[in-house]
Amino acid sequence: KNEVEQSPQNLTAQEGEFITINCSYSVGISALHWLQQHPGGGIVSLFMLSSGKKKHGRLIATINIQEKHSSLHITASHPRDSAVYICAVRTGTASKLTFGTGTRLQVTL
Amino acid sequence: DTGVSQDPRHKITKRGQNVTFRCDPISEHNRLYWYRQTLGQGPEFLTYFQNEAQLEKSRLLSDRFSAERPKGSFSTLEIQRTEQGDSAMYLCASSAGLAGVGPYNEQFFGPGTRLTVL
């Protein structure tokens, strides 16, 4: 069992839909990251959080430390949101990130 | 551009050849990380440096792999005697590396080097 699991693995949505991507982890963490990866490989950090909720534009990330669960929400989805969204955790004082396998999102017109 | 840069972006090599990749982190970031990503998977940790010191290496980093960061700035990752299983995207990231969970621990990723071993 992976330390970080994401669901769904693939997601297709129509433009304007509200999207939720889930991340569950099995270890104690000091921080959780949501990352976006476009075709070609470049990874962009969307959020880093250790508690509560963060919002940036149409993106919202929440985390429940007790339940070891985080969600990434996209409101009013748009085709340009099509990408792979990856959840990653940092444990204790370790610097390295442990990644989920990603959720491939395709938003169609 | 003041982001993380990697060179080359693509490398095709024959099995058994040696390859070297370079990563230039964001200036003044003291932590530098190497990750490997195979198709359809999330990245996996390989190694990281704080300044010039290599502080942790993954078991994925076999003796054919070596990484250096000689002056605490850019880093190189060398793979000797490449195998087809080494084909992957090699990602570099850097962070300011201060203790705690503040924004200084956010990792900034480079565009990656895609390696294909024939």
C-alpha cells in the first residue's frame, strides 16, 4: 500500500463543473503539497498546507489531519485546468516529498 | 528567468552509455532535490543536498548513480552504464530550506530532463 493515495486516477469533466480530487495518506506529516503537472513535465506548486483550508482563485485545498485526508477543489472548471494533479507529503523534519500517483484531469468544452 | 533550470531537456542514449544532467536551482536556495518520474507514476525521491552536503539518498539510487553539488549552487546527476529501466523524467527542485512549515519549505521544480535509453 502506497503511503499516499489519490482518487480518482482519471477524471473527465465538462467546463464549468465543480471538481474534487482526494488524497489520503498513512503516515504522520508536517505538510501536504498539491502540485500541478502539465504535459511536458513541468511541475507547479499550487498549495502547501498543514491544517485547515487555503484558497487561491478558483482552487481550494483542505486538509483534515485527524482523518489523514486532503481534498483539492476546482470551481468553475475550464479546459486550461486540464493537467495531472499530484498530492505529496512531507514527514517530520525530512525534506523529501513522498508523492501520490496523480489524478489526470481532462476538462472539455 | 529566475526559476529552476535543467539541462538538457531531453536525452536519448544507448544502453551502456554514461549520461550527466545539470540542475541550476533558484539563486540562494540552499536545498536541492532530485526526483525520478516514470510514465504514469508520481515522482520518487532520489537524493537531496543542503548546500554542498548530500544529506539523504534513496535506495533507488544504485551505485550507478552519483550526484554532486560541489559549490552548493548547481548540481549534477550522473548515471553510468545506463539501462533501459533508467528511462524516466529526472526532476530537480530547490527550496530555501529553513526549519518549520512556513513558505520557505516550498519546493520549486525545474522542467525536468527526459531520458530515453535505447
